[in-house]
Amino acid sequence: MISDTLKKALHYQDWDTQVIHLSQQLDSVPGEIARIRESIAAEEAEIKRQQQEIASCELRRSQAELEIENLETQITRFKTQQITVKKTEEYEAFNEQIRNAEAKVSECEDTVLGILDEIDSKSGKLDADRKTCSERVAYLNGVIGDWEKKALSIASELKTASAALETAKIDVDPALMTSYTRLKSQGKRPPCIVPVRDQCCGGCHMRVSNDTLKKARMGELATCDQCSRILYVED
Ligand SMILES: [Zn+2]
């Protein structure tokens, strides 16, 4: 049978278990929120990376365009100088330089076209990804909001459970409370007060002695021979 003393202790244990459970839930909230914030940061970093890639394309494009401008200035200069020369070989030498510069201009123009294509395709991807990212960030911020609401509700439940625990504590037999507190401080996996079933401890599942079983049956304070948990026999 379960004595009244033990029933009160079991009532206390129920609240204690509830307080532990709620505290663990509440403790896990900041970690959950931090993980979501990391996901948001990763989404945003990816968009920034793509923007930087496009900016670097733009830079290469303006470098190529500047190169074209320089080459064209050079060509104009060659042509001006060419008019002033008298010898055919000098005239031809300028022709050669002009042809080379024009070939380089054409190369640079191809480069610019290639970069423009690249910018086009990267911008298309960026627009699509930016849309997905902002939807995802909005969703994740919503999840953070849900966690914050959940934390408030857990905190309120915890307050109620802690008050109930304090009330239940008043009725617990002091000797039993000492044993219970000692078991908890030893880091025993809860619960500390467990039923005996098939002569086995409900905590460590080891067989208990006949004497211990007898004590538990009588409603006396009995503890497991192996793990020291407080035992009772269910009615
Ligand atoms: Zn045990």
C-alpha cells in the first residue's frame, strides 16, 4: 500500500518533475532562436555574396571599357602621327600599330559583351533568390515570434508549477525530503521515488531484496538496494 506520507511525497515529485521539464524547455528557447537567427544570417550572406559577385563583374566591365577608351586615344594619336611621316616603312609601322590596337579593342569589346551576359544571368538569379530569401526570412522571423510567445507561456506555467511545488513541499515528511534531496543531488536520473514491479526497482530495474519488498508493501520507508531510490508498491 502507499502510505499517506508517500502519497504526499509523490505529489511533490510530480510538481518537481513538472518544474524540471518546464525549466529545460525554457532553457532550450534561446538556443532555438539563435539557430534560427543563424539561418537568417546565412540566407542574407548568400544574397550579399551574389551582390558582390555582380559588383566585381561591373568593375571588370569598367576596366575593359577604360582599356577601350585608352586604345582609341592611342589609335587617334597614331593616325595623327602617321600623317606627318614621309617614309613608307614608317607609314607601314604605324599601320601595324593601329591594326594591333584595333585588334585589342575588338578583344576588349568581346570581353565587355561576355561580362554583360554574365551580369544579366547573375542579376536574374539574384532577383529570384532575393525574393525567396525575403519570404524565408519573413517565415523564420515568424518562427522566432512563435518561440518568444512559447517562452512566455512556459515561463508562466513554470511560475505556477514552482508555486505548487513550494506548497506541496510543506506536506512532505522531513526525513523523506532529506532522502529525496540527497538522491537528486547525487545526480540520479528522475524520478527518485519509484514503484516496485515484479520485485524490481522502477528506477534501476534491478531486483530488490525480500526485506525491502516487504517494507515497501507495508508502506514503510524502503530504498532500493542498488540505486537507493525510494520505493513503493502500487495499490
Ligand atoms: Zn534501484
